[in-house]
Amino acid sequence: MARLTLLQLNDLHGYLEPHPELVRTGGGWRFEQLGGLARIASIFAEARAEAKGAALTLDNGDTFHGSYVALQSKGEALVPLMNALKIDAMTAHWEFAYGPAGFATLAAQLDYPVLAANVFRKADGAPAFEGRRVFERGGLNVGVIGLACPIVDKTMPPSFSEGLRFEIGVEECRHHVTALRDEGVDLVVVLSHLGFPQDVQLAGDVDGIDVIVSGHTHNRMHEPALVNGAIIFQSGCHGAFVGRLDLEVEAGRVVSHHHVLIPVNDHWPEDPEMTGLIDAAMAPHRALLSEVVGRTTVPLHRYAMPSAPMDDVLLDAIAAAADVEIAFSNGWRYGAPVAPGPVTLNDLYNIIPMNPPVSRVDLTGAAIRQMLEDNLERTFAADAYEQMGGYIKRCRGLTAFVKIENPKGERVDRLFVGDEPVDPERVYPCAFVTTQGVPKRFGTARRDLPVDAITALRRWLSTNLVGDRPRPESIVVV
């Protein structure tokens, strides 16, 4: 009987230190101080010692993007820290925000490979990354197949995918599983950034997978899913949790498994070496990021589907900057919660680390309805491979009553601006941030304003207390 320990870090989003996180309990939400790479280093060290060398540490990506220190260095500030964690392999998503060339520069500095079997060069159709690698651990040969996030060339800015083509990865995964089995590996592990619904469908479509280490959708899975012989697990986001899966393997077959979702809390000592690396990365920015720019009386978060207090603040700020009533942003998942109290500049960069310009566009009522329908389909498509969104698009200045169970194109039941039904022919001036807020195919008179999102947030917070008046939901599920 051979044993193997799989350790997972997914969707770190550049969070180096402990931060407030919302944890759901039977009595509601509560804040806990979770995360921090110095604690994660201790968790990994203890698990590896217990596994006596039979451990494999995998990172699902969304690692080098999402915080101020990550963005201002194009991810490079995190390289020494991730190398110190002794990761064995990663796949990717927001890393492509630095462009394919920028990500290649970043990846070349890592002590471990980027695996992405579903990414190809447009010029010649050749794989852009290594698709699989075999690791020997505890006498087992473990084949790891990487699948990057497939939406990079579909819903994200064109610069992210210049010269590259992204596939969902079903055929590529099937090819690599067959090749690995032919090579005689003991286990096949898929390191995926497709998202949990997609990974469930993938497990059903591709035979021969033993484990799917899942990412992208930020699921805090206390129990793994079992689909077509594959064990699927995922471990939250922001480094607040680490996933551990212990396997017993006999004759190339998993005969038992034990999974635990490990809270990265103060139970774990901070590794001194990692603490020093974090301090070196953060020291140039601490004074800037600690500036208090406002206050909130309510928790700010993105841990809800129809709307989220964090995005309500962003929408109010960009609407004010653009002098309009209606505003849109993407349904992003990342961004650690902000507890009631002071709001710092660091919090603003966690809300929208890209700091794009505030933009304006003229949208007809018909275009608004169609944009919402498209977004709802990408969020709730019956075919999981067609789900390409985060959460529902965030909106301000309108109210949409939607029926999630309705078929494609028929989910928006009623749509209002104020008390008036939206007029399909009327043109409504709207604010937005990034092309994910309002895709380029919608609207006219699109233009960037001479103010960025962080400046808009600072201005709005300087004269407004968050939570001082009730905010009606813009998307109402009926």
C-alpha cells in the first residue's frame, strides 16, 4: 500500500499576509483573520514531514495578480515567495493579465513548471505550455495534467491572449490521460482552473482521472465530490484555506482517501524565512497602503450572487465620477472582505487592483436587457462548459427581476429604471469599468474618462459613509 499527500493552494490573488475573511456559520457570517504565506509555509512543512516525502504541492493559478504588490511588480514580487513554498506545478488564469510575453517572463523565474494543455499558439497551432508532467513521490509515478482557464480569449481583454487560443480542454485532457496510462503511471491528477461546475462535467466526460485539483470558482469544499471515479476538491481563495487530500493507492488504484480543508489561522506559526520574504516585498508599500480613505458601517464583500456591498460602493463611485445614474461592473469573485470600520487604500486596490479608467457609454434599453441576458446565460448555462462569468453582473440605477430557471434569452422578467419600465428605444447614459463591465459589442459613444477607479472611490468615500442608507438590490431573483 503506497500513500500520497496532495496539497492545494488555489486563487491566492496576490494575498501575502493575514486578512479579514467572512466565514459562514449556522448563526450567520462572522469575520476571522485568515491567510498569510508564512502560515501556509508552516502548514506545507508539517504535511510534508508527515508524508515522509510522498507529498505533491499544486497551485491552481490566479496567484500572481489581485493585490497592489502583485500588480505594481507584474507578479515578480511574489516569485521568491512562491519558490520558497516549493510548489511542484501550477496552471494559470489572471497571470495572463500581463500579456503572454509578460507571463512567459514571470514563468521563467519559477522553480516549477506552468502546465496548460489547453493553450495553443495561433501562429502554428503548437502547444504554448507543457501539458503534463510526471512526478515520483513515495514510490508512485503521478501524472499531472494542467488546464488553464479557458475564458481568457473569450471574455477578457484581447491583450491577455494575444497570439494564443484557449480550449475548454476535454479532448486535450483525454489525450494526456491516455498517454499517461500508456506510460504506466500510478495516478492521474488534473490541475484545473476551469471552475468546479466545469470540473464535475469534465470528470464525467473523461475516463481515467483519479483526482481533479479544482480552482477558479473559490469553492470552500469541506468534502470532496466523487464523479466517475475522480475525487474533486477545491479550497477557497486568498490563501485563507489550504486543501489536503491523503490517498492510499494499491495496484494503480485509489483504495481510500481522506480530505481536510485547513483554515490558515493563528493556530499555525509563521515561518521565519517566509516572514522575511514577505516583509521585503511589502515594506516599500506599507505606508502608502495603510492610508485611511473612508469608513464603512457594513461588511464589504463579494460573497453573494445577485449583488454585493463591495461592488455597490464601486458602482456608486464610478456613477458619481461619470455623472450618471446607471453603472455596471463585472461580477468578480476576488477581493477580501472589509470589516466595518476604516477603509484603507489597500482595501481599494483589493476591490479593483487593475485600477482601470472610469468609462461612459450610451446604451439603449434593448441593449441593457440583452447584455443582462447574455451575462445570466454565461453565469447559469445548463452546459457547464458555457459558464464563463464570475457572479452576476453588478448593476446600479436599475432593477431587473429575473427567473434563473428560465431558458436562455428569457430570464429577465421585468426591467426598470426607477419606477419606469425600461424603454427598449431610449438611450441611457451609463458608467462602467473594464470591457467586462460593458462588452464592446454593446452601446455607442464609448469613451474613457480622465479619472481612474481608485480616484473615483477615494472621492466618493471622502464625502460618503458606506452603509448609512439602505441600498435596494438591482438584480432580484423571483
